Amino acid sequence: MRLLRTVAACALVVPVLTGVSAGAASASTSTDRWRVARADTVTITGRGYGHGHGMSQYGAEGAARQGLSHRRIVKFYYPGTRWGVSKGRVTVQISADTTDDVEVLPRTRLGITDLTTGERTLLPDNGAKRWRIKRAPDGDLRVSYHARKWRGWRDLAGEGEFYAGGAPITLVTPSGLRPYRGRLRAAVVPGGVDTVNDLTLESYLKGVVPLEIPATWSPAAVRAQAVAARTYASHERAHPRSTDYQLCDTTSCQVYGGYAAEHPASNAAVDATRRQILTVDGRAAFTQFASSSGGWTSAGSVPYLTAQEDPYDGWAGNPVHTWTTEVETARLERTWPGVGRLQRIEVVARDGNGQWGGRVRTLRLTGSSGTVTVSGDAFRSALGLRSTYLTFKPAAG
């Protein structure tokens, strides 16, 4: 989870009554309207952090503090799913390695596999400081080693990968050294190679869970995250992002940091839930999750990602259950220049669930030059807001 910084300022937004009382749940097509006085900032009050689909991570911790097991936690957030098992391997693109090679440090039992011929060869202890796989001038992938200078060692028949008998291999990247379990593959792409980590699903999770939830939270919450992450990875593995790899290592998939990211407590949670996933019709469910629901989850793309009241999200340690931030009026005007001088903000549609009528689906900004209609997601993204579960707060005094 990543917490965004808030902007400190003061605001002046004057509400215009439209027949919906302040704070009351409105229908999904009702309009909330505020007149914007000439001021420097607009105050936005919101709830939760993220899209709100599936499990709230802060909610999982709140539920664990109330004594719920990890099995009860995940079944609450993914109603209608069934228990299943998943195993095997996954392949992950390593985004930090932006070079046109795969370069690693030497270690005991380091070897190379030619993926075309299947030949596996242990690399010699020849004083090399580094080994790499890189495309040669003739187009073949060449294994080389560095000892004062790079020297060619062997050409491969096709793609190749480093292995070390299950021990972590240290990858050299422009941002530093990064150890990874499993194998490190050079996947041929136009202009060079992509670095792909091929490893067991359980080893992959050990590099994911502590980056998605604090490893030292209640064991039940961390175990719930392990199940959700394992299920999500299993679902994505069945819908690979590329012919060369199944998953990415960023927030576009799940954040994955390799061996260096591991923590004993989250490793224990992965081991305690070994192979456990949630299924629908015998297949891995699409278990999206987010930092905080703000008290209501939101409906996703599948029936088990349902909108429901979340009684666990609002425990005292959740700093994003409710939040307030200020946005400069000038920033709104720069972002949507068709408005001119901003005069009015209208929430046209919400999802109908929770305080204020729920998450914003559509809003309008009206000003001296015209009106711009914006989706809730676009508004949130443009301003870096925590969620679309928000309203515009009148100035105090």
C-alpha cells in the first residue's frame, strides 16, 4: 500500500441545496452541487484509498483485531467464492532492469540453460566478476563474463536463463543489485532482451506480500493478503500479459520486490496458507484488493466483487478511512482549461452505496468559459486523490 501526501491549504466552497440533505445517501443519478466562491483552494473530503473492489487491506487488519481468521476475512470480502488450490510456477517481468542484457553476479552453482536445446551447464569458477546474456552482433544470444573486460564464453541456440539450484541470484540493474529466487531469463524482444524471473508461485508470493501489506500486522490479516495475492497471481497467470511473461512487478499487477523484499512474518503467512486460493467455477477468482474501503466496498467486474458495507475498515489505526485534502482552484482550472474561471462543481452520478450516495461516477465543472464533464476516475487520477468516494466540504466559519 502507498499513502499519498496531502496538500495543506484553506478552502471556500459554498453548497447549493438541490433537495438532497447534506450527508444523506443519494440515488446514483442525483446531483450534488456547490458554488465555488473566489478562493485559492477547494476542500475535498473523502473516504478510503483505492478502487474499493474486493478486500480492504486496512479492513483485513480491523477484522483480524476483532478475532476473525484469515478464512473468514477473505470469504467476507469475496462472497460466493469457493476454496481451491494452486501451485506451479510464474514468470514475472523485472521492470528495474532497463538494459539490453541480463547481467548477474557469480555465485556457487550458478549455471546457464539454453532454452532451445535444453542443455544445462554450470558456469566455471574462472575469476569472473559478472556474467551476462546479451545479443551478439550476429543476432545470437551470447553468454559472456567480465574479468577486467567482457569476454565471450558461449553462444546460445535461442533464449537462455541463469539458475543456481534454487538459491537467490543477484541481478545487476541500473538502480543497483537485486537478488531473486528462481531463474533469470533473457527473453528476446525487438532491440534487446527483457529480464524475466521464473520461479515457484510460493517463492513469488514471499516477494509480494510484505510490499502489499505490513508484514508485522496481525497474522490473520497477512494470511488473508497471502490468499488474495496467490489467487490474483493464479488468475493473471491464466491471462498472461505477454508471450514472454505472465505478470509484471508493479502496481499494474502486484508489487514484487524479489528476495530482498521478504520478511519472516510474511513468509510465515505464505507458508501457513500454502496453495490456498479462492475459486469460481473451478478457476482462480479475480481477487482485486485495495488499501481501504472507507466503510463500503465497491462493485467490480464480477459478481463476487460486490458493493457492501464494511464494518472492519474504520478501526482507529486506519489513517485513510476518512481524509481531507485541499486542491488549488487554479490547478482545477489548468487541468480543465475549457472551464475558464471555476464557478460551480456538480456531482451528477454516484454508485449509490454509502455516505453521500457513494463513489463519484460523473461530475461537472462549470465556469466562465463553459462546462466540462469528467468521470470520477479521471478526476481522481488527475488530482492524485485517494479515491472517488468523496464530497466537497464547505468552509468552516
